[in-house]
Amino acid sequence: MEETQATPLEEERAKEPVNLYGEYPYKMDGKGRVALPAAFRRVLSKDLLVLVDPNGKDCVLVFQKLDYDKWADSLFERRFKEYDPTNKQHIALRRALRAAAKDAEVDASGRIMVPAEMRGACDIEKDVVLVGNGDHYEIWDAKRYQQASEEVDLSIFFS
């Protein structure tokens, strides 16, 4: 696979915080490629990371690299107050998080490829939904996303 050089604009995008919104139904091709919505392509860099959601394996999470690092750091902050590089459990957890993340590059057609093992772990088939979730987006199997969405009751915020 040929390595492409990031343009200065793409390098700047990778440093800027993103805030992704919306849900977008798409078709995944037989090779596991799915197009990104134009709204996502405008703000994301071409070099992304994908991983199976470690909190349930319901979907594939897609981050810019800096946002992934911030997200992983926040997991340690919420659970342990900070990452301790001398703590064996922390080292093992960080290693597992980093090992789970795989590089995904946006191709010239505006698509990323989701590895087969991740698609299998999340039961992702042809019909998918891309969902903006702040600093990352999620790729769901369409049927699974519909079921999960039906279980959410937004009125909890207003009662």
C-alpha cells in the first residue's frame, strides 16, 4: 500500500478538536469500505484509528489520533485519577487499548476500510449507520443501531 503524504491543511485538521454530529445511513462494500459523510470529511484528517468499542462491542469507534489519545487518557482519569507508568495494571490496560486500535486511512474516494475482524466482532454487514459522537464517530450495523436507539429514552433529561 502506497504511503501518502499529508498536506499542511490535513496536518492542521489533525490538531484541531472535532465535534461530530448526526447519523448517516450508508452501504459498506464487500471489502469493508464505507464512505464518510461530507460533514465528517470536511473536519477530519485522513489518518484515523479504528477499534471495536471496548464497552460492549456494539460498534466500531473511529478517532483522529490525537483525539484517541485524549479519549484513552480520559479513561484512566475517570477510573484511576491518572495514568501511573509504574503500575502493572495501568501498563497492561494501556497496552490493550493501543493494541486494539488500528490505522485507517481515508482513501481518494473518501472511504475508510474497517478490518474484517472488527466487522465480525460487531456483526456489521452491508447496511451501516455512521453516528457522530463528539470527538469520534461510530460505525454500527443498521439493524443493531435501530435496536439500540429504540432503547434510549431522551425524556430522562426532562423528568
